Amino acid sequence: MALKATIFKATLNIADMDRHYYGDHHLTIARHPSETDERMMIRLLAFILNASESLEFTKGISTDDEPDLWQKSLSDEIELWIELGLPDESRLRKACNRADQVILYTYGGRAVPLWWEKHQGKLTRFDNLTIIDLPTDDTESLAALAERGMNLQCTVQDGTVNIGNDDTLVSVTPVPLYPE
């Protein structure tokens, strides 16, 4: 018998001073049985950093031809493709050919520099690709905020994201890998 996704509800109050975006979002997030709290919260962080009325979660882990999040135009063209983790170069190449802009959020500590060293030569030819690393200490702290019902205040200023609930405040400072 297959395990079912666990449903999380998140209310985000986003104040992104870097992009001048301010909004409230009520999200339903399905966490795949093989997904950790850390990865799910990184998906939420990616939403916060790119929030818009048309950004949405996809089927994600269970689907090979979709990213974790995307933003589509009214004519169904992919404007923004957001990936998480350390994907193969071929997956990112396909994404760069299908979408106007691709953002990859890497995480995983010591594995990231090894992955980047292996793929850097092939990936730096894509002008529509941005790669951002998320420090392990930050993502582990972020995972501690995971609850089935979350009400989070999110502030983005000078490249740092502060996410908090009534009890805890977590700061995440993304590190650009490409372009630097």
C-alpha cells in the first residue's frame, strides 16, 4: 500500500523589501512521503523569495517533467522554473530550454561544492539560469518551523530572509553561486 502525502497549511505574510513585493498567501503544501521537513520548508522558502500571485507548487518529486514551483503566463508559457537540490545537468538544460528563467536552490552542505565543480563548465553557458546555495545551518533551523498549520511572518531585506512564528525567528542568507 502506497503512503499518501501529508498535507500542511501555511499562511505567509510576506514583506520583500528587495523586490518591493508585499502580500499574504494561504498555501496548501503536500509533503511527499519521501520528502523531509527540511526540503518542504526549502520549497516554502523558494516561494517566499519569488512570491507572486501566479507562482504555484507543482506535483514536484513525483513528476519528472515539472519543477518544484513554477510561474506560467496566461498563455501557459513557463516564465519561471524553480528547482531544489542537486539535479543532473540534463534536467537543468531541459528547464533552461523550456522556461524564460530558471532558479536552482541548492542545499546539502559539503555535497554542493562537489556538485558545482562537476557541473559548472556546462551550466555557466545558460544566461537564464541562477543558482543559489542555502547554508546547512540555515535550512536545518528552517526545518524546525515545520508544523501542519503554520502562520509565518516573512521579511526579505538586503538578501537575508527572516521567517518567524510566534515563538521562533529563523534567518536564512542565500549565497549566489551563479552568476556571482
